[in-house]
Amino acid sequence: MIQKPAETEQKLSSIIAERWSGKAYDASQAISDEVITALCEAALWAPSCYGEAPWRYILCNRFKDEATWHKTLQCLSPGNQSWAINAPLLIITASMPLFTHNGNENRWSGYDTGAASLNLCLQATALGLMSHQMGGFDTDKLREVLSIPAKVNLWSVIAVGYPAPLDSLSDEMIERELKARSRRPLTEHFFENRWTD
Ligand SMILES: Cc1cc2nc3c(=O)[nH]c(=O)nc-3n(C[C@H](O)[C@H](O)[C@H](O)COP(=O)(O)O)c2cc1C
């Protein structure tokens, strides 16, 4: 099991520093119902525009319904499948496109759903789990497999599980897993008083 805390100038809250998108999961360790409820509640308590909470999640738990979990796994890109196969929980992230109070388009639904998903991932870190969000999946196939209506926005699949030693991964993946995490400098993302190219 490896830890890859963010290297920062200032000390961050440990769950922010310690969350990282690892690929080595313990396929034999189930996640309890209580822990899964905590992940869902963490997402639910995210802020959202008008308190709409537009996010919807579909949980596919290999220890509860292996056939559905497996069908979901098969919707991932081959590269993602190669490691997500060891993650016992695959969570589909979706959102409703309209506000319920007036039926207008909710143009913040993606923003809000991202916030909820990060809450979920941070709660996972706090509970000793690892999470890894994925955009690499076949949306049409996933809609068909899980009966997701066309009007619903689909954003990601999040792999969740307990971390494991790296043995389950290919040599190439191990090399990437061991690489230090990095970010561009703060000044490329944060500007003072005006937009700065
Ligand atoms: C919306 C989204 C889509 C992503 N898609 C993939 C993916 O398909 N496969 C993958 O291995 N990682 C994916 N990632 C993980 C990112 O590569 C990862 O978050 C990024 O490299 C930063 O690393 P860290 O999460 O460990 O800090 C995705 C992350 C996000 C937020």
C-alpha cells in the first residue's frame, strides 16, 4: 500500500493531502453498508445551487450483485478495466439537468455534482478507502446496462475500495503508481484582481 500525500507549501487538511487516485485495490475486502452510507451522506451534504442537489448515483457493489457490477465494469475503457476489476464498488455519477422548482435548465448541475463527488471521495479517504474517478467509459453502453434515461447527464464512474499492495498491477502501471504526484504552480491557476494569461 502506498501513500502519495500532496507536497504543499502549507500543511493541508489530511484528507485533502492524502486523497489520491490509486489503481491497486483489495478485491477481497467488501465495504460495509455503514461505510457505504457514510460515502452517500458525504455526497448528499455538499452545497448546490438552490439546494437542488441535482446529483444521482448508482452503486454497483460486487459483493451484493456481481452480475451488474461486472456489466458496469465492462463499460469502462480497457485501460480502466484492467485495474478497476479489483475495486469492489463502482459508483456511477449522474445528474438531473433541470431545476425542480421552475423546470429551467440547471447550468450548475455539473458543478454541483463534481462537488458532491469530491465530498464522497474525501469521505472515502477519511475512512481508509481509496477512490478513483473515471471519465473513460462508454456512455451509451452504460445507459443501456443500467437503464439510465437519455435526459440524465452522465459524468463519471468512481472506483472505490480498500487499497492493496501493487502486485495486482502490470509493471508499466506500477511504474506510474510510484511516480510522485504533481501540480502546476499556484500562479498558473490563481490570479490577483484580473484575468492573467
Ligand atoms: C472527471 C475525471 C475523469 C477521470 N478519468 C480517469 C480515467 O478515465 N482513468 C484514470 O485512470 N484516471 C482518471 N481520472 C483521474 C485523474 O487522472 C487524476 O485525478 C489526476 O491525474 C490527479 O491525480 P490525483 O487524483 O491522484 O490527485 C479522472 C479524474 C476525474 C476528476
